[in-house]
Amino acid sequence: MEERLFLRAVKGGKNTKIITLNGKKMTKIPSTIGNLPGLKVLNLQKNLVSKVCSELSTLTQLTVLNLGNNLLEEVPEEVKYLTSLKNLHLFGNRINRFASGACDGLKNLILLNLNNNQLTYIPEEVSRLESLIYLSINHNQLTSIPRELCFLKNLSELQLNYNQIICIPEEIKFLKRLQKLLLARNNIEVLPGVLCRLTNLRILDIAGNVIQIFPTGFQHLKLKEFYCEGNPLFLKQPVGAVKQLDVLSLQEITSRFIMNELTERNPFLMEAIEWYPEIWDIISKGRKCAICGKSFFGMWIECVEFVSPSKNWKISKNLKLVPLRTLICSYQCFNLRGPNQFGVAQVQ
Ligand SMILES: [Zn+2]
């Protein structure tokens, strides 16, 4: 049956550029496809294909391959020979893995759509898709954003809605061209501070996660659309705070002293620190107090500061104030905080 349908579709003979056979209940791709070396577009959506034929690999002129809504269980190895391919649609299959080497030859791939599959991980090889601009893996079972994705330097749109992602890797900062990041309906608890370095980000959707607070600097992102409904965000409700004495550990006192002296470029310490790279390593992890600006190391008071979202953001209706995470060095500074800052908990 497939061959017959296929022959009918091949009207232009050997010069056929486009074949569309959507919803034809085809169970396989006919091997005669190998006789169409000039084929540019192959649409085989909504069929019953569970495996591609080896002749597919001869279609080196193919720029669009749509195998959406079929029965594939893997990203087939044959696609690695499709060196001209720009758009690859594999949504709505049963894909749970990439065949080994599948990403190898896809140097020109711009769009990859893997929505509605059963992927639990993305292999390292995905970093070979160096031209990729649009990547969509909504409705799968990913539990993390693979670090390798963060090395796709041309990526502008990343869609990972409806997965089970728990955290966002620090490497996300390498996605300098990212404009659209969709992470709705996952299990994300914390947004990393490096997210604020994505200066091209314009659309961010983190609706339906378990985020309580945003990193410092978040309010400066130049977003146009921001969606965050369905998160247990801190609300501006006054809670009484008990004033406590600051009792710092000796390590904390020493770290603070060294860090603050280095900020003031104390010449003796500047010279001495050269000899102790391990100490340099420790104090480079220091943070700055949101009130006095001085450094501290491992003890702080966590606060939430409520700021109005930027007027340019198109946002979730219920978001009146954005809760930002701020850290304060001592109760002395805590007592000097502004009216929009509230204590959360002391971390030691
Ligand atoms: Zn302070």
C-alpha cells in the first residue's frame, strides 16, 4: 500500500521536491524513497511508522523532515546523514532515546521538535547540533536540563514545559542568545542567580513550579513576557522578628576581616594572599551584604525584598510585587533594612 501511495505522490518523477502523505496509516517509509535524491521536504505526519528505512539516509538535499505523530521509539540513526536538514519534527511519538550518532551530521539543523515523547534524558551528543536555534521538548519526562544543552550557542528558544525538572544548571549562563525560555509545569525550586545574565531573554515562563523567591538582580531582566502563576511565592505579609545577638564563628570573623581588608587593598594582605591560593579560593565565594555592602562568608540573614515588576513586563495578573532574595551580614544591618525587606531565616 505504501509503495502505491508513494508512486502517486511522486508526480515530478526523479525531480520531485516535496512529498506529503499525512494521515495515510502507513506503517513504513517505502524504500523507493532512495530514488529521489533531490527531495527537499518529506511530510509523513500522523502515520504508523515505527522504524525508518535505511534509504532515508540517501536524502542529502532534504531540508524538512516531519515524522510527527508516528510510533518511533528513538531518534533514528539515519538522520545523521541528512546533512542539509534544517527542520526535524518528531513530536508525538514514543521516543525514549537517541540512536547512537544520530546528532553527528546534523550541522545545519535549526529546529528540533521532540514534544510529547518519553525522553528521560538527553545525550551529550546533542551539543553537536551547533546551528540549533529552536529546541522544543515539552511533555516529556526530563528531570534536569542537561548541561550539554547549554553549549548550543545559537539557541534562541528553549521549551521544556511539562517535564519533571528540579533544577537549572549554572551553565545556562552560556546561552547568551536565549530569548525565550519556557519551563512551565516542572518541579523547579530555585532560579540560579546566573539567569540574570541572560541579557537577551524576553519571554520567561516558570508557571506551575515550586519557586518561592527570585535571585537578586532578577528585576533588571529586560523581559517582555513573564509568567509565574502557580508558584508558592513569598507574599508581603509582615511577620514579627526577634532580635538576636550576632555570634559569629572564628572562621567567619577571620574571613570577613580578610575579605574587607582586600577590598580596601591592604598591601600586606594583598601580598600575603598570593602565597595562599586555597584561602583565595575560599574567600572568592564570599557574598556582599545588601545593606552595608561589606563581605561575609558562611553566615548571613536571608531576607526577601519586594520590588515592583518592571513596567515593560507583560506578566501574570496576580503578580503585584516580585520577591527577591537578599542576604544581610548581621542583625545590626538587619535593623537598618528598608520597609520592603523582611527576614526569612538564618542560615549557618
Ligand atoms: Zn551588613
